[in-house]
Amino acid sequence: MLDVAAHLILGPRDEPFLGTLLDSLVGAVDRLIVNDNAPGPSPHADTLNASWFGRNGQVAVDRTPFTDFSAARNACLRVHAELEAGTWVAFVDADEVHGATIRNVARRLSLVPSSYDFVDGYTWHFFASFDLYTSIERRMAFFRFKPDLRWHGRVHEQLVGHDGKRLALPYVYAHYGHVLSARRHAEKGRQYSSLGQAGAIVAREELDSIDVADYFRTIWPTLLPFRGTHPQAAARAIALLRERYRADQLRALELVREAQRSPWIRARNALLAANYEQRWRARALDPLARCLVAD
């Protein structure tokens, strides 16, 4: 037993990376705890049941209706406590996919001193294409479970109840939340706005007529070419979605080329890409972090 449970929130929309995420967690977590707040019958039930966790009786599904993201995550904490599901929680979203390194980390969490409550990785944030990304950002991968933990905030929720240190690993995995349609991106913005997030939104009657060139006009100049390797678990899903969204992704690459004609922009972006790479790779200088990711 790994003494790790993954917590996951699922809503009403389709999640094309859900099965891929679950495949990438096999061998890294013992149990999957899900707040599935989609109206019944859930569109996710078949994928959950077909996963390794479903086939082995290691899925616990809570069907509490959605009010906000903290409430959904707190439902997972409640189920975790009821099941005594483990010392560590893997913090995951349905549009993320881990690499094989996550299994090494999970097997060695017992080596993390009690003074640490968080183990962080880094994520590539892919955008509009599987060949473009916006940044590599530090991301909570695991946190230590305690009975008095609570999530706060309706959107971009924060975990309260820990005072321990954070350990950052030289490990990067994939976030594919913004590689699909512009409409999906706009719908997410509308949901976050309804929960209190500030910012402009696309009107409901305009969702089917989004001009991607204008909608993402401030983002095209900033996107970076991806020259790495996608997680192996994502290969099949990426192949299918590349074909499904071929026209959209080719258009995105064209818009990026147009927006980045300036040598100054290309030089700036090359410097940003190098900084992102250095940021996560430098974590290997920490002996404990290096130990957790080692093959």
C-alpha cells in the first residue's frame, strides 16, 4: 500500500482527459475519491468504472451537488476521513496527466520529514495546441492529510490548516485544460465569473461565434513552442484530439507565427522558456527532492 488517495472534482461537462489522468495515476495512488457533481446520470461513470480504480473497487464517489470549488473539495476531505484513506492526498484535476515519475515520488513519500506538509511539482500549461504552452508553473502535487483541513474560497480555492514547509521537485507534468475549443475556454470563464472572479466574459449568445484571433490576441505573442515529450499516458488521447481539433490547432500555430514576427518577441520568448526550464530543473539540487524523483 502506498498510503495515498487522489482527490478529484468532476462536473457536468465532458472530460476528454479523464481516462488518461486515471491511467497516469495507477501505481501512484491506492484510492480515488471523487466529488462527481454532474446531474445524474453522470457522464463520467463509465470512465471511472472502467479505470484500474473502478475495476479494483478503489473508487469512492460523492454526489454532493456543486455550489463552489471549496465545497466540492471539502466533500472529498470528508470522504477521505470517513474511509481513513491515507496519510497523503494527491491533488489532481481531470485535465492533467502525470508522467511515470509520479510513481517514484508516491512510493517515497514516507521519506518526507514531518516538517513538510506539501510536495510540489511543476506543470506545462498547454494552450490552443499540443505544440504550444504558456508557462511552466509550480503546482501542488501532494499534501499531508489532517482531519482539520478545510478548503476556502469559491474559486481558486486555498487549503487552510497546514503550517508545514513545501518541498518542490524537479518534476514536470502536463495540464491540457486550454488545448480544446475557444468556446470551452469561454464557458469556463463564465463559470468562474459566476463564482466571483473578476474579468470580462463572453456573452452566452456569442459563444458560437468567437473570433479566436481577437479573443486570444494578447496571448498569441506570448506562447512558447513545446520541444519536450508529452506523458506517455497521454499519447492516445493526444492523437485523437489532434485529429478532432486539427483545423483549430493549425489556425493557432498560424496566429502565433503572425504575432511573433518580431525578433525581439522571439528573443524574449526564448529567454522565458529557458527561465521556466531552469526553474524546475534546479530543484534537483535539493538532495531530498532528487531522491524522491530518482528512477
